[in-house]
Amino acid sequence: MQAPWPSRRSLRWCTALLLAAAALVLSACSLLSEPWQRRPSQPPAGEIAAQPQLLAPVATHRFEFDPRQDDVVGLIQVTTATAEDTLPDIARRFNLGYEEILRANPGVDPWLPGEGRQIVLPTRFVLPHAPREGVVINVPAMRLFYFLPPEKGQPAGKAVVITHPIGIGKVGWATPEGSTRITQRTRDPVWTVPVSVREEHRRNGDPLPARVPPGPDNPLGAYAMRLGWPSYLIHGTNKPYGVGMRSSHGCIRLYPEDIEQLFAMLSVGEKVRVVNQPFLFGRVDAAGEQLVMQPYGVLEDDKRDWGKSHRKLLEKTLSAAIGKSLQARALRIDWAHVETLVDQPLGVPLSVQLVAVQQSARQPDKIAAVAAGGGDTGQATTLPVAAGGLEAALLAARRVRNELPQGATWDGKVQFDAVKFDELLTDREPDAAEPVPPKPADGRGIPQ
């Protein structure tokens, strides 16, 4: 007599040991051990007190904002894991990527977080420092932002941004940086396997066909948009748990439900900018009363010397608007406090300590230099109003039910495939035929 099929719960436990080992390898692939790159070793989320009343989760992919003054969108949320949950399950439910949810919940087992475990949802985002038009992709954040064009008669103070997690190029196959456009849109694409990839797999005893037709085995998924850079695409995937990882040959991957939405919204000719901004500063309000920084950590193949020039590189990430706001209020950033945030890149926007510069006489030029990060002028006094850290952010977080947010693009059906997840550790990737040197930045993101 045939043995009964194991339950979904038992299958999860059977694969937990293998997947935990895989997760350890994957979670280490994008960050180095330098202070500007490592994750904290202590979990901040496990001790969050459970709330008696849970709210409905807010939308995590579509935000309205005032482009004249808003740098930050969304809210930090906290939910509770069920016995059946994995962190990738929760990530997809709330439109987050694998690295994003791991980074915000250090020390939590991604495959067996445990029933009742409080999980931080980093669904608040500092917008990239780039023109707010078209598609903007920030590779260290592993996140795409699409700024919708204004509608006729739309007020100047109202704009809409759509944001989704992405998978990016692994080390040695980095996603290029700079500006390009969408040149082609294809529904149900055929994957023409590059000769170099076929030869590599032939040597490894894993031969691939010359062409893979549309369907569940096609790594491009159901939609693909070709970029002006040869061999690079924005596309879906048949391995959704690879979203939020460095797992491609340079292409940009999205969850199937997210690429379907974007494919319907984007046209040939749409601008696409790719920036490399591991630390983002943003104003929470027009007056600049609160400044936050969202630290993602530095990708290990970032060519900039963050070890020796981190202060200078951080200062370059400040927008002109932030500099003017600090100058007008005779304030500067407490860079010693910023370095404590850099050392713990949780991917959560946290308040930056500001310092008041006391002047015996008006010296606007010197004040401007201080606000922009130059040498100190006069005496400095710490402002306690900006001292909120991780604990304050989590205390203010919205406690929500573990369910799909309103307007979510996913249908909530878990389609976990252990074999496909294991393939993420191999080179069975559908993207570029050969590594292409990254294009130079367009000067509007962080200089390279």
C-alpha cells in the first residue's frame, strides 16, 4: 500500500536543515565584514511586546507623497509569525524581499521563525537621491521605485510612487549603474540560453536546451522588458524566493505579481536609472524637524573605499534641500551618531541626531559649510528631539495582523519549491551571456 503524502508542515521541517544552511550562504553573499557592511548580531525584534489589538496592515507598494518636501514614504509595521510561516512567506505577503526581511530581523531563523515571534516589516522607505521620474532602482536596497507621471490637473503637491523588491546581479555579474530606457516589452518571452551558459552547464553535467519556451520552467517568467543596455532585462521569475537576493547575471527580477503590474504601466521609452546608494538621508517633514537615515550596508563589490572615506561618501548622499534646511536652522549632523547607524545596517529608517551650532555673530558662509559636513564653527549643542533610535521606531510601529495588505498584488498562495530554491545557489540563470562592464553613473546619483 502506498504511504500517505506528508503534510505541508512536515515537509517544511524536512527541508529546514538544508534550507537553513543555504540561507546562511545567501545571507552572507552581499555584505562584507567591514563595519559599514555587517549586520548586527543581536535581534531587536524578539522582545517587542505583543499588543492586545492588531490593526489591518497598510499598503506596502503604493504611496502618495508631496514631491516638493517628502523624502520618506510608508510606515514601519510589526506582525506575528504563525507556526506555518517562514520569513520568505511573510516577506512576499508584505511585498518585501529576502534580504530586506532578514536585515530587519537579525538572529531570527528564516525558515523556522517560530509561532508568536514578532517580525519587523521594514515597509518605510527613504526615496533614492535621484530625479523622481520614471523608474529608479537602488541596488543596495534591492528595490525598484516607479514614479508615476502626473495626471492632467493633478495638484503640484501630490505624486504617486510604486515600489517593489527586486533581485539583482550576483558578485561578478553586477547590475550596471547609470541611465537607460526600456526598448522592448515581451509577454511570455522565450529564453534563448547564452552559449557561455550552455557550455558551463554542459561541463557541470547539467545540459540546457538552446531555447526554453514560455511556461513554468522559463526563468524569465511571464513578462520581460529589455533595457538599452545589451543583455539586460527587467523581468519576472519562476523562482520567486530569489527576489531580494543577489541571484542573477545582472538582470532585475521581480515577483510574478509585481512584474505583471509594472508591465501594464510601463511603455517603451520609459526612463530607467540605476543608482548605488547604501545609505539614504531623508526629511520626514517640510520644516526638516526630523532627519532620518536608512542604512542598507555596502555591497561587497562596491569599488568605493568606504573604509577610509566613509565620512566623505556619506556627506555626498545629502540632498541640496537637506543642506539648505540645516543651514537655515543653524544645525549640523552628529556624524558620530550616524556612524552608529552605519555600523548596524538594519534597513529601517532611523532618526539622525542633529546638533545646534551657536554663533556669537552671524556667519552664514561658515554655517553652510557646517551643515554640509565641513568643520565645526562655534560651539555645538546636542538637540534631544532627534535622538530617537531603533527602540523608539519600533515602539511607534504599527502592530498589524499577519495578512495581505489592502490592494496587495499577490494572491496569497504559497508556492514554495525547495528544488528551485536550491537552484538559486547554482548558476542556472537566464540573463547576460557575458559580464558587461558597468556603465558610468549619470552624475545624479552617488558619484562612482
